[in-house]
Amino acid sequence: MTAAELVALFDLAPVREDCFIGLSPHNGWKRVYGGQVLAQALVAAERTVTGREPHSLHAYFLLGGDPREPILYEVERLRDGRSFTTRRVVARQKGAAIFVMTASFHAQEPGLDHAAPAPPAPPPAACADAHRAAEMLEGPARFRMKGMLDTTWPIEFRPTDLGRYEPDAKPETRQSVWTRIGERLPDDPALHRAALLYLSDMTLLDAALRPHGLTIFDHRIQVASLDHALWFHRPARADDWLLYVQDTPNAASATGLVRGLLYAQDGRLVASVTQEGLMRRRDEARPGA
């Protein structure tokens, strides 16, 4: 998928008032990528708001989306206050809800300002691309990662530590990757917000598997995003390199929790993310699950 196709992916078709249709790319995926539904839902919500920008959103993935079917996004106008606007978006396929999101919009105003500093990291130019990381994997995992790289473009990422993919890698609860949309996008800030949200769903659950010496490319593990929350802090271009700093404070009951901070190259904290995901060993999977 090219950057132009990504822009087209976010260009939802209006159906009726506060209802929009989104389509999926033909990339061979069996399920709709979660970042796509997040971004399209944000676009739908923004279409109903004037003069305010999103500052936070909280979403749940209810069912895996079918990429062969269009997705209907229904926006509910929960509140239009003096400073904040709240929208609820339900995504449906064949009449069933597959996703729900609540988003809050805020009129910009002056106030206190601080941010956690970015940790030390080698610059993107000093980091090998993900194709080199794929070469460090063995067996089916290598082919799964290479296949993912072909289908997730134009998302580009570069691990700051290739040792993470070594067979004897030390278990860690933290990881950092550089990520961006690999082709130039138009200057529309709303488009960059959608694109940033789109790429924020990538690599998170891999951080929760790292303490166990596993990756999302391990065929023994079933992984899926369960929910996703993001806070927009400062403007950023999604086609410039962003340092995605991730840590996983907990894994239990076949789920893992990951927190992420997205930094621009100049050190500005531009967004915060949290996600919980399913991490189930396939030999322990429940029948029909």
C-alpha cells in the first residue's frame, strides 16, 4: 500500500448524517488491521466536530473485522461543551458491532506544560531496518515477519536493538523502535493524527512477549489487540521518524498490558498509548476461541 492509498483509506464515504463507510486494502490479511479501524473511527468522529482537535480516545476491539466487507462507522454526538466535545463511534459489519470508541476533543488553550524526557536511543540512520531484523529470526517466524513487512507498508520501523531478535536475547520489559509512514503525506494535521493512530497499533504486543523470549511472529502464540487508548499531546508529522518507547508492566490470564510513548526526533513527547492484548499459547487455546 502506498501513502496515496493510505490517504484514500482514510477518506470515508458519507452514508447519511453522522454515518460513514470505510473500506480495507487488498493486502491478503485475514482480519482487518486494528490500526485501520482506529484511524477510520477517528476520521469519522472528526467529521462531526468543528474547531476542536482530539486529545484522547479509548477503544475496544469486539470482533475481528472482515477485510472483504465494508465497515459502517456510526457517530453518536454525546456532548458539545464549552471546552470539550465528546463522540462515540461504533463500527459495524453485517449489522454486528466489531469495535467501539469514545473520543474527546478540546479547544486549544494555554496552560502548564511538562513532559517526560525521551530515553537515550541511537538515531534512525544508525538503526538497521526491519528486513535485517527478519534475517535474525529462524524458521516460520522469519517468513511471517517478512510477510508482515510486505503487507504493513507504508508503516516503516527500525528496532533500536537488534539483539532483541537473537535466540538467546535477555528478557526485557522495555523496548524502543523508530517508526513512521515511509512516504510523504499531505500537510493536513487531521490526516497526520489519523496516520499516527494507524501506526500506533504496530509492535505493541511484541513488547509484552519480549519478557518471555517470544515475538508476535512465533506460531505457538495467538495474539490480538483487545483495547487501545491514545492521548495526543503535541502536533507531529506521522511521516517523520517517531521514537516509540514501550514497556510492559503486566501479563496475566493470557493477556498482556503495554504502555507506549511516542517522541519526535527533537525530543518532544507527541502522544501516549496503552493497549491490552490477548497472548494465548495455542496449545492452551479454548475450543472455538
